[in-house]
Amino acid sequence: MTYLVYDDIYLKHDTGTHPETAERLVSIVAHLKKTKFWKQDHLLSPRLAEVKEISLVHPPEYIKTVEKISLQTAPLWRGGSGYLDSDTVVSPDSYQVARYAVGGVLNAIDAVINAGKNTNALCLVRPPGHHALPDQGMGFCLFNNVAIGARYLQKKYQVGKILIIDWDLHHGNGTQAVFYDDPTVFYFSMHRFPYYPGTGAAEETGLDQGEGFTLNIPLAPDITRNEYLKKFEAALLKIKQKFTPDFILISAGFDGYKNDPLGGLGLEAADFQTLTELVKKLADECCDGPAAIGASRIVSVLEGGYSLEGLPYCIEAHLNGLSAPGKD
């Protein structure tokens, strides 16, 4: 079973004329409603994440800052605007929506953990998260949804080892920073480089006990699709030789799509099904862990992807990969 997390609450994060717009989710949902994936018994509603849950990654002072800027910001239609940085817009509802984004991921984790084997989820949430540092929002991101999800898995379910796979066009500097010295969370990113946010060089491999548990594969913009897929598959094999995850989280950005307005890496929509199937194969082989975990335990979380025409098809391809039969 593949759960799908979504709620119209995510449309209330008003960014105005900005690449990370509510229209991204509007286009995805309109498309998915025409497919086999929009099934009522597979749909999950998010919840409002508690401040103490967000505090697993972000200090209370930063959380209060996001709330204050959000609540004091006039609606964009009144000419108001609030920013965490020059790229990261907030509106009066943004703080609450960001808490629901985290809560959507946490509800997905609960559902996947409790449902048994061969279960996964895709969280269609916004704002995205992988650029959010513990004490700084940036790159369209307020709270780091995936990083909080990883800490929640460890705290609530005592999951020992977690693999975070980030195939967004941009390096997830925030996620890397959270786990850079932590050998229990392996962070793997393939991304365009040099490019925003400027991090993610191959030499960035971790610190102290976390040395060797960060894998960055920087890519030139002219890489071919075949080269990209080969590098991704080889990276998963390398990770498997060093690290056996109990659970996999995906920072699923789709701005590597060939027509993405923020850059792209020449990928076709179908390539995201291939990437997903490779991850699912790894999960089938590795995620047997404690009895409470089981095989094929994956929660995927939407990050980037800004082509309103192509994004829905990339998401459908991703769901095709997630819903493929797994190991019994």
C-alpha cells in the first residue's frame, strides 16, 4: 500500500508570484484525481505538529521567530510580504501551514510503521524543508520536514539507522547540517553543482563520528539521463556496503526534470519511477530491522519541482515506483 498525504491547508501558504506556489499542489492533485492513486482508503490527513516535535531539530527561539514573522505579516494582496531570507516568503498562515507540513510527515511515518510490510507513503506537503537549517529558514523552506521525521522515528519508534535520499536539483544543506556528525543517519544527495545553495561538494563526507555517513554526488548540468541513473544506482550500492538502514526517507525534489524553470538536469518524468524502484529495491533488501519495522519502509516528502506542466507526471511516475510489488 502507498499512502498519500494531502490537505488543502497547504494552499494557504501564500507566496504570491514565486516559484514555490500553491499552484504546484493544485496541478498535482488535479492530475492524480484522474489516476488510480487517488483512493480514499489510501489518503491520509495531516495533523498540526507539536512545537516539541519541531524542536527535535529546531530550537524554540527559531520556531518563535517563524511564528512572529508569519503572524505580523500583512497578506500579500494588501501589499504585505514577510521573508525569512531573500528567497523565503511567509504569509499570515505560513507558520500554521509549516506545522501541518511537519505533521503530515509524522502521520505518514505513524501509518507506515503501524501498517506492516510493503507499505510506504508520499507526502504532498508545502512549504518544502531540506534547506532549513536548525536556526535559519532559507531556500523556500521554513522547517526541515525530513530531518524532523528522522528524529521522530528515532525518538518514538527507536529506529536505529535511517537513510535520507535527496534527489532534489539543489543540495539539501539543512538536512546535511543536522546529521553531519551523526553515524545513525546517512545523508545521500545527488544535485547540480556548483549551484544554490553552494554546498554539497564531494569532499563533504561528515564530521567526527559522522565521517563517512554523508555522500554527496555533485553533477554537471549537461549530465545525460543514463549517466545520472548509473551514478544513482552505484551510490546506493556503495551505501549498502557501509550502512544497512531500518527506514528510508526521500527528499523528493522534481526540479531535475528537463523543463523545470529553475534549472533541471535533463531528466524525463519516467526517470523518477526508475529512481524510486531502485530505492524500493534497497528497502526490500535492507529494511527488515526490528520487528516493529519490516520491509519496504519508505516515506517520501515533496521538496522542489516547479514545472506546473511536468510536475504532475513526475509525481505519477514516482507513485508508480512506490506502488510496485515489494518483498513479502
